[in-house]
Amino acid sequence: MRKLFLLPLILLTLFFSGCGSSSKNSADVEPKAENSSETKTEASSKDFKADLKITMLNVGQGDSFLIQTSTQNILIDTSDSDERSKLVSELDKAGVTTFDKIILTHPHADHIGGIEKLLKDDKYTVKEVYDNGIASTSKLYQNSVKEVKAEKIKYANLKAGETVDFGGGVKFEVLYPPQSLVKDVNGGKQKTDPNNESIVGRLVYKDFTMMFTGDAELKVESEIWQDFDEKKLKRRILKSGHHGSRTSSSENCLRVVNPEYVLISAGEPTDKRGGNTYGHPHLEPLQTYLDAGIPADHILWSWKNGTVVIKTDGKNFSVTPEHKEDWVKSWIKEKKKK
């Protein structure tokens, strides 16, 4: 398997407060379903030619987002270790086998669970792998890094202030973790939860922005937005922190980020096989989203809405859920009963 690497890193500006070198994979390939339903922002009500596609893959409880620019294919996280078949199915549906970059936000199994499959299966080609550079006792993580190095895949760590070039004018600006945290945790001076070591970043393409949060919780949200200009924090789309957990998405976060859509990657709550036993998404963030003025049909959950595809030309954008289902209010009502 051939592996190549590129790491242009640039200093980032301020943020938050209170898609592959061309290969056989086309950035125009889109998963379709008979009952798919497309919603567009008012600004994008007329047809436009999209050259960036972002897909929230329907991979159960874990996270995995496929980003396809005019020149690259990128994965941010790789689903859960016991749901790799779902990742493979989603990638088959998208027609993608080559990944110019894979970013692993943090070493929990529901975010890095599919990386070994992508590294070891000759069906796939991985050119670069990034993580947060924080040491982990996770055997899955350790074995994955060992495999990356054995395969001579270019490997690098990301920290706040750096920018990764996704090709086609698309950038990924890293907002967290800071180098000081990485140094303190690795040096034994500070202990923290892997969730709060997550790579947080914003994808920027012309006027379009999307926030990727990993499993970062309220503490990290607070640390990030304290130091940043609100004008730089507005996002069209927010990936809900920590699978829609109450540990993320504070009122201040929503007020400043002010997204038009929220995407929640979480599996079936009744899954007793180690899936979404946490009951994500929780009541509190859902209510916060609604209170922030986000329409219920703009809150999309992979278990209810399936694969979700975002297309943009950098100004206009469309959001297409595989299944259109009005679930938010009934889910909140059910949660309130418990």
C-alpha cells in the first residue's frame, strides 16, 4: 500500500465563545435513498454547483465524517470498533477507498474503531494520519499507531493554531488541544479525560464553515471561546459535541456559534450490544438547540435521519438527510417522562 504525506501547518486566528488527491473516488458521488429529502438554506434555494461534500456517515454510536473536496478525501474519525461493518458499508455507498487524510480526534474506540480495518485491508489506501499527540493506554490506539508507522504512512500530531490543507481551497483550522495541554498531560503534570483532549476544529471553505467537536465537553468549550472574537465563531453547521450528550453544547456555545444545522452522530438507544447505552442525545442539549432558534427539522440524528450529506459551493449549501423524520419533539417528550 503506497502512503504519501503532506502537512502544511499555519498559525490560526481566533474562534469560539458564551475534502483527496483526486483518485478513482469522485467528490460528486452521493448516497441516495428513495425517501431522501433535501432541505436548503434560503440563500441556496436555487441550483448551484457544489465542489465540497461533507457526509455524516451512519455508523451507529461512533463518529465518522467523510469530507470530499475537489482534490482530496478525508475522514474525521472512523466509527466504533464493534461497528466497523457499518463504516465499510457507508464507504462502499460513497464509492471511496482512498483517504488522503484521516484525523483521529481522540483515542476512544467509538472514534478510532475502524482505523485498523482501513490500514490493514488492501482494499483501502491511507496516505496520512493525524491525532492529538497525547499518549494513551488504549491498546487499540497503540496498535493503530504502530501499524501506521510499520506501513510508513505519514503521521503527525495536530495542536491549536495549526491549519491543515484539505485541497480545493478547503482548510481545517485546529482550535484544540493547545500545545501546553499536550505537554502537561504527556509529562504527567496534568490529568484529563480523553474527551477533553479531542481535536476540535473548524472546516472553512470560502463563506461556508462547519465545526467539528470530537467529544469535547463544556470545559473545553469554555476554554476555547473565552479568548476568541465572536465574529470568527459563527458556523453554518455544528457537529454536536459528544454525540448529543448533556456534557456539551452549552447555551453560551450555541449563542456564539449560532449554527443553522446541528448534526448528531449516535446509535440506537436500545442497542444492548455495547452501542448507545447512554441514551444520546440527551434532553438538555436538544432543548438548548431549540431555545437557540434552531428549527427541529434542522437537528439531524444519524439513527433517525440516516446518512446526511452536505453540499456547498462555498456560499450556498444544501443538507440532505437520507430519511426525513420529525423526531425531536417526541424524543424530548419521552425524555421528560423519565
